[in-house]
Amino acid sequence: MNRQGKASIWQNARGYWKEYIAFFSFFVFWMIITASFSPRNIVGGLISSFLVVLLVRLTFRIKLPEDITPLFLIRFPIFLAVLAWEVFKANINLAWILIRPRLLIEPTIVRFKSELRGDFRNTVLADSITVTPGTLTLDAQGDELLVHCLAPSHKKGLLYERRCEHLVLWLFKQKSNIQ
């Protein structure tokens, strides 16, 4: 605070680090999809990124969830890579189930209780389960998910191995009671 009791512009700016990260992410995305480093493209990307962040902030008055921290942002690309690997393995598993002469399909609906705390974390878990072939999140109420599993191996992976849940717990650096 300065002598008149007003916060300086730099003190106010510290509270907007998530917007800065969103701006930087949009700009990097712009540079990747345009694949041009001309001054015109750089200025266009800076202006577009600023306008997107500003419009989202003003129009929807959206604040990013508190769960999005610098550690989350560092871990997120690793999370996506591991999730992509899990999706790939699930695709191979599902293809194997479908091409076998005797289909090993036993569709079941499973009630799954998550250890994750908070709606945002459980939404990330539900989405991670849904993008994995053979499973589909039908409903989410608090920490309880209703999941459709196509085969017994999917049910086993969801209820006993809990790979998706372990991955999301790691992403948010939340301690687990799961053994």
C-alpha cells in the first residue's frame, strides 16, 4: 500500500496470475496453429489473446477454480500424456474384446465413490473416465459417479485398480486413502 492507503497497480496485478497464464496459453496456442512468427502474426496473437481473456472475464465473470494452481499447470501436460496412454491401452483392449469370436461383453452400471474433494476435481475424473473407451460416466452427484462399463475388465479397472482416480489425485496433489 502506498501512503494514501491505495494499492499500487502492481499489488493489484498479483491477483490476476491465472488470467496471465490463460493469456499466455492462448498466445502460445495462436502461435502453434498459425505457425508463423511474422510481426503481424505476433501482434495479432497478442491482441486476440488479450481480447479472449478480457471478454471471458467481463462477459461471464468467470473465475478459474481454486484448484488450478501453478503445480496443476505443471502437472497437467503429464496428466494428459498418461491419460492418452490409458486411452490407447483401452482402445486396444476394446478392439481385442470386439474381434474375438466369443464377445466378452457384460454391460453393467456401477456406482463409484470417489475420494476426490470438490466438484471440479470430480468433473475431471468423470471426464477422464468418459474419454476412456469402454466406460461412460452417466451421472455425477457430489463424489459419487454412475458409470457404464462395457466389459468386466473395465469394471475391475474402475473399482479395484482405480487408475483414473489415482491419476486425478496425483494431478491435484491430493493424498489418497486407496491402497
